[in-house]
Amino acid sequence: MEVHRAETLQLPASLLTIGALDGIHLGHQALINHARKRAERFNVPLVVYTFDPPPKVYFQHSKLLTPLPEKLKRLEKMGVEHVVIASFDAKFLSKGTDAFIKEIKCLNPVEIWEGSDFRFGRNRDGDIHLLRKHFSVGIFEPVRCNAGEIISSTRIRKLLSNDSMEKAEQLLGWPIRKCDSLLSLD
């Protein structure tokens, strides 16, 4: 797997998904696995565009679920070929939707797969509808647990704050306790 800073990768074709992916939980895993299968179908590399730190950590000072080295390790195990890491900072926040779309065009995505609530650009001005004006975009429906609730990083953080480690691990799909880089969550 190759790791790139934002605005440095150019590809003749790719399959792309964009997101914070904090936790690489079962919902993220399902999206990435779906995107990987689509990439294989088109015979193009799978690219994950992500952020460090994740937006909720930056804005709301939420607890980080997956430090970048752990996130990269998990993405590599899932067969991601390229990861683009955008430094989520004041400079990135000033990037408008046009600049972000221009950057994404350098990846030449044959498809982009996102959740229905995907937003991008300064003040979250961009959405799926704007993205679809420039690219072929697929919507991946939220993954739900056995109880029918949507699996999300926010929900996992809440479980961890309530000392529901076992339930959080079920939604993550991997054991927090055995992950040295996440011992601060214990």
C-alpha cells in the first residue's frame, strides 16, 4: 500500500472512497470491501482519501478511535492500494468545493462510493449531488448491528465512555484491548 499527502497523487484511473474512517468499524469495513470489489471489477486501484485528524476530533475534540498508524495498518490488511491523507487543519478547512473536486479529478475515479450523508469543502458546502455533477457516485447504505442501530464512530465513542468495551468491540470488529496504540481508550 502506498501512502500519499493530499494533492500529490495522480492516477490514470481509480476507484475512490473518501471519509474520516475513525475506528475502521464494521460499517467502514463493509464500504471498503464493497469499493475493493468494484475496483477489482474495473481493474483499477482502490484509493481511500482520509483525514488526520478526523474532523470530529478537530472540531469537537472527540476521542480519537484509531491513530493514523493503526488506521493505515487496517486499511492495508483490507487490500487498499493507495491512501491519501489530508491534514485536517485551518488550511484544509479553507479549501472550497471546486478545489477539492479539482484534486479528486487527478485520481480519475471511475466510481466514488460514499455514505448518503457525505459532505465536503469549506463549511461542508459540497454534497453527493454536487459530487455527482463531476463523477459517477454510488451510495453505500449505513450498516446496522443486530439490534438494528446504525454502526457509527459516534456510537462507539458513546459506548466507550459508558465502559461498554465489549459492545464497542463488536461494532468495531476488532479488539481494542489487544491494540497497543489504543490503550488510552481503556
